[in-house]
Amino acid sequence: MPASTPTARSALLFIFITMLIDTIGLGITLPVAPRLIESLAHVDLSTAARYGSWLFFSYALMQFLFAPVIGNLSDRFGRRPVLIVSLTMLGIDYVITGVAPTIGWLFVGRLLSGIAGAAYTTANAYIADVSSAEKRAANFGLVGAAFGIGFVLGPALGGVIGQYFGPRMPFLVAACLAFANALFGYFVLRESLPAERRRKFDIRRANPVGALLQLKRYPILLALVAVFVLLRLGHDANPAVWSYYTMLKFGWTEAQVGLSLAMIGVCMAIVFGGLTRVVVPRIGESGAVYVGTLLAAVGFTGYAFATQGWQLYVFIVPFAMMGLATPALTAIMSKNVPSNEQGELQGTLASVGSLTSVVAPVIMANLFAHYTRPGASVYFPGAAFLAAAGCMVSAAIVFSRSAARRKVAATANQVLGSVTPR
């Protein structure tokens, strides 16, 4: 299919469907991962959480190393080919995981999946290509909505499939979805970055350290990146410990875990796909960051101290409001870089997020394992969620201070702009 610049509406539809299928494939695997790790490593659930954290670590490390490379490649060769290759590699990862004979093969699959994890990065750059500045927050929210809906269907399917057909089958189903997703992109997705807007590949900007150093050119972004790090650090408590926490504390089955994750997906889809478009224009992008982070702190605190399983469903609602903060923060940052560097920005953010995710699952899962191990001086399975609540509050505080600096900088620019030479 010849590359051409698609209309914004059709491009957003293509990206929405692509990310929806991709997320369904990911969500299918979540409810069964603890039992698969238990069976391959021959350990209890608490120890399996530690193995799970190192699997997250492997994935995040590879994404940290390769995300800026992928982002710069998409600025050089276009979004479409990078997205298709990433999705194909993801399918291969699911096949490896589905047939893994030992725990070591799970790590091989996670390493490959981390390299391919730039699909979200490239999708964000694609959206930045076809969106006006004032609509970027809402359009970034569409990707979040796809994630939300995918996490409705994926975990529900994964829980049922895993409970009745074993913990390996969901990974094979996910592989089929990933390959179908790649084929869909090959035949339907059009290129969003015209040749005249592409730039040369620069290895200095494509390595993770170089990508982080590029942020020095935009000092106003540094504090916002710190907020982004805190959001990711807190958010990663959910995928790191949710399945282990609910199985251990409430004795949930794979199907029950899948249902709870599906409910999280429903709420996130409503926030990303509906509330974002209504709330952000009314309270502004900065207001959305405050509301999202503080309500998420309430949700995490509720998770930590829940005494019955049904209480988790109550606190899913405030937790999901984090979906207001993420696209608003991304939009604020995207407005501070040129149009031909959007791919690099998204690659850098993915790299920062991945670096955070290198640390976050290890911290959160080990908090869970430490406070649930036999003989623990204090038994508190919700420790990771309480730490996540602290991250959300800290993010709001840092954002507040950065907002004051941005206001001063904007005022200074206006004053300088109003001075004319005599």
C-alpha cells in the first residue's frame, strides 16, 4: 500500500483497532501468569511474585534500551513499518511463552517482548502526526480507551480460557491475535509521516542515555518527566501484584482475577474514551493531572486496606481516574517539542517509563513478597498498593511546583516577545 497521509479520523480508527487487538492479547495472559510461574519454577505464590517481578524487569530493561531506537527509526522510516514489525515480534514472544518448557524460556520471551514493546510509543507518535495541538489530549485518550476495552475483553477471556484449558492456552491465543494485528496493519494502516518530514537516524539520539540527555534541550520538560516517572512507578503496582494479591488474600481463581481486571478495563475505557473528552476541556490539562493523581491515590489506599474482595470493585472507580492524568500530561509535554521530534519524544518517554518499570515491579513485588512471606513480622499484602498511593500524591506535588515554573517562564516569554528593538 503506498504511503500517504491519512485523514485524522480514519487514522485514529486504525490506531484504535490496532491497539485494541494488541491489548486484548496482553490482557489474556495476566490472570494465568502466576500459576504458570508456579508450575515452571515449582514455588509458592509469594515466591512466584518475585519471579514475576524479574520477568517484568527483563521486559522493561529491553524496552528501556530499545525504545529510543524504535522511536528514532519511526522518525526516519515512518510509523507504519515499525509498528508492523513490533507486532510480529510480539506474536513470536507469545508463542515462545506458550510452549516454554522451563522458567528460563519465559525470560527469553520477555526479552523479545521488551524489544517489541514500542507499539504503544509508535502509536502515540502516529496520533501526534495527525492531531492538532488542541485535540492531542483527547486523541491520546483514545489509545487509553483501546487499552481499557482490551483489558475488559482480554483478562475475562484469559481467566476463562486458563481455568478450563490450562495456563498455556491464553498465550497461544494471544499469539494469534498479535499476528492478526500485524496483518491488519500491513493491509489497512497507512503511513502518517510524509517523507519530507522525516529526519536522519542519529545513533547519539537513539541510545537510551542520549535520549534522556536530549531532555536538557527542553528544561521545562524535566519536572514533567519526574511526574511521569511517579505516575508510572505507582501504576506498575497493579500489573506487578494484582493477580498475586487477590489470589493470596481472597483466594480468587483465574476467572475471578480475570473478571476483576475486566472491570478495571471497563472503568479505564470510560475514563479514557469518554470522561477525558468531557473533563479535560472543562478543567484544563493541568486540572486533569491533579484530579487523576489524587483520586488514584484514594483508589490505591482502598486496595491496600480492603478486607473483602467486593471492596476492591468499589475502589477501582477512583483508581481508574488516573486515566485523566496520563493523556493530559502527555499532551502538555508534546506541545513543548517540534512536530518532527514527536517520535523522539514518545520514544524518550517510553524509555523513561521503561527505566521506571525496570525498578517498579521489583520494588512492588518484593514489598508484597516481604510482607506475605512465612514468618513475616508484619503481614500486610497491601504494602505495594500503599506505596503506590504515596507515588500518586508525590506526583501531584511535583506537578504543582512545575506548574508554577511554567507560569513564570510563560510570563517571561510574553514580556520578551512584547519588547521591540528601537
